[in-house]
Amino acid sequence: MKYSASKENHLKAIFHLQQEQGIVTTNALAASLRTKPASVTDMLKKLKEQKLLIYERYKGFKLSTEGRKAAVLVIRKHRLWELFLVKKLQFGWDEVHEIAEELEHISSRELVDRLDAFLGFPETDPHGDPIPDSQGRFQPRKQVCLSELPLNKVVQVSGIASQTTEMLELLQYNHIRLGTRLEIRKKFPFDDSLEVKVRNRPPVTISARVAKNVLVKDDEPLSEKR
Amino acid sequence: MKYSASKENHLKAIFHLQQEQGIVTTNALAASLRTKPASVTDMLKKLKEQKLLIYERYKGFKLSTEGRKAAVLVIRKHRLWELFLVKKLQFGWDEVHEIAEELEHISSRELVDRLDAFLGFPETDPHGDPIPDSQGRFQPRKQVCLSELPLNKVVQVSGIASQTTEMLELLQYNHIRLGTRLEIRKKFPFDDSLEVKVRNRPPVTISARVAKNVLVKDDEPLSEKR
DNA sequence: TTTTAATTTTAGATTTGTCTAAATTTATTT
DNA sequence: AAATAAATTTAGACAAATCTAAAATTAAAA
């Protein structure tokens, strides 16, 4: 049940890429870990042997249930430590990432859970990211900007951050307004622009500038109990 | 200025043995680290290359100024984390050693110093050991081991030298913990065991082995300010 | 002072995680 | 569909930290 720091880093990175991009590739993982694709392949084999990963060579890979659990625990630790550093040790929210990268590998479960209690069972870390509870349950972030949204995830527009007339006009023109259901079809890394699809409409392209100001939340008609 | 966890562990162990035994041998170091003499020799060579150690093969070795500084920093971190765990996270004083063994290798100096401030610049850790300040200064403790204590002198337990779980459990069982007031009632020269009396308790017998590891200081009612 | 014993070191192997360069497989173009 | 490009994997190497077994050195005993 205890994995090396490097393994934990790989699991965590895979988890995050899985969330953001839906699918993870060897190259993307290598880039995200600032390592080389060959090294990633080596590690994938080890993670597969430990049944943390479902992996077929040349085909692709994803976390197993075990792997996801391990990844979420690392994220939990990272975010709790970040919050501790900011809230208790008066670090700035932009200074804590590096340190938390080390602290997240301290193994004691008891420690994490007590830290959680010490901080008052917080829901989010200093960057607004949700902190998984001791069972690994995530309350997904309620609102994110469009620019941080993973591909192909249907969401509902829940807010517009900067409401200049020009911006609202542009959105209006593209049939995007509060409550609009949409999803991202493609991301263009060149300028970080997005191809966005609104139901019953042809896809439109949105600049990174605009995307940053459109806030969205999960489209969950189920949870709207009444 | 940053050393591997293993190197830090070696430096720390050398420092402690230097204090206790004056001189350190390859075998003693190996025993203390639960590793093999050959492995120690390998490490000594590396530490010498980094000028953390003065070392001549077959002759002996000791920490350089650099090496001592590094060792003291690790000890500082260890003891601050132990105190944090006990004081803030409500761990028992006998549960924190293992966890602190991991935490002591977190590198950020800023972190240590802020932790120090957060804890109110404490002088001693939960076992009564002095915490070096940010300059690495130590205030040596004025204490002796129980085995060197004269008969019928009331003292207070101020530290436990060797903190194995087994040993702490034994002490716990005999109601001896940090701060406990006790005195020696009888010494048995046959095996150097001692009969010890704790207030409000029947006397118990303590082996020489254990007595060597229990540190006591004069009972100072002065510190009970009122 | 030899001989024996204990300590320490070397030699060579192993594990983990990483790398480069070359080969293989899959994807994309023409 | 053949050719080219991109992605992925293998092969072989290396550094760190450890080990076992054997050799070298120092210490202790006869």
C-alpha cells in the first residue's frame, strides 16, 4: 500500500490528465512530469505489474480502481498541506506548491487524517481546488472557467466574470448566455483558443481571453432535486 | 546544500554516536542504521567526497563542520515536527518518532523556521530533547541517565535516549513518562537493575538496559510558577 | 611475536528510476 | 495503398543505495 514518490507522482499526473483531457498519452505524461517518454514507458510497466494501471503496449492506459485511489490520496495530502502552509504558517498561496510536492509523499494515513481535522475538515485548498475526504470522495468544483474545462464534458454556463459590453455582445452573437449548455470539442494549443459546441448550433471558436471569463459548472439535472 | 534522505540519516546517526560514544565505528554506525558495514563504508566515501566527513580508510571518521551543521539541521527538523505532531495534532509522544523520521527530510528551510515560530520557538521536543535554533545552536541538557542516579533522590524524567517502540511501551506499562517524578529505592549489583518508585504507585524493577536510556534531571519545583 | 580474531574495505551484483539512441507500431498524407 | 511522420517501446547504459562474499588491515591472544 506504499508507493515510491516517483510512482505517486506518476499516478497523480495520470489522474489529472485523465480529468482534463479524458485520455492520457505517453508523451503528454512525459511532458507533464518533465521526464522522457521512454522513462514513462518504463514506469507504466511497473505500475501495471502492481495493478495500479490498465495498460496495453502501444494502445493506451488508464488508472485502475486501486490506482485512482492512490492518486486521490496523494492529491488529498497535497491540498491539505498547501492549506496548512497558508493558513497556519502564513505562506503566500503562490509559495506553497513546491513544498507540498514534498510533503504529499509522507506516508502516514493517521497524519493526513489528523491534519484534516486540525484544519477543520476544509472543502477546498488555497487555490480553490476541492480536497478529497478520507474516503477519497471528491466534491467536484462547482465552478470553473471555460478555459480549464476538459474536452467533451457537457456543462452549463453559470457566470461571466468580466461583463464588458463588447464581451457580452460577442457571447450573444455566439448564442452563449447564462444557463447555456455547451462542451469543448477541440483545443488549439497554438493560441489556446477553443472550439465550442452549443446544442442545435454549428461549432464556434472562442479565444482564450474570452474563455477565461466564462464560468461553467457541471450540468447535473439529477442533482436539482425539488 | 541538499542531501539525500539516506545521507541525512547517516549524518544524523554519526552525530548521535559521536555524542554518546565519543568515537564512531563503522560497525556501530551500521548497527544504528540497521544496515551492513559494507554499505556504511560505501556511504562514508560519498560523504567524504562532499566534505561532510573527515575520513581515512581503516582509521576512523568524524563529521566536518559542514557535516555537523547538516546533521544538526536534520535533528532540528525532526524535533520540531515531533513537537508539532504532539502539540497540534494530538499524537501521543510515543507515536511520533516514525512519522518525524520522514518529515525531517523535507528540505525547505523557510518551512522549518516558520514551523518553529508557529510552535513558539520551543526549547525541547516531546521527549525532552533540546531543539537546536535556526543557527544550529544547542543548549545541552543538564541531565543524567537513571543508571547514574544516586539512591533516594527525587528527579523528573526529562528524556528517553533510545526511542524504540518496544522500549516506550515498556515504560508506558510502568507508568514512566516524560515529566514523571521518581526516585531509586534500591540497586541490585548482580545485574545492575534498579527498583524505582513513582509516586502513588507500587515500586517497579527496571533493567540496567532500560535505565541507561531514561534521562532525568533535578526535580525543579521552580518551574511550577504560580 | 606469531597466530587468531575482529573490523573494515573492496569487488561484484541487484534494484529503482532515469536517460539516449534505435527500433517498432500506429497515424497521417499524398 | 504506399510513403512519411509521429508516437511509443525496446535495448543498453548509468547513478544511487544497498547487499553478499571475499580480501585487506588492525587488534587481541596465546
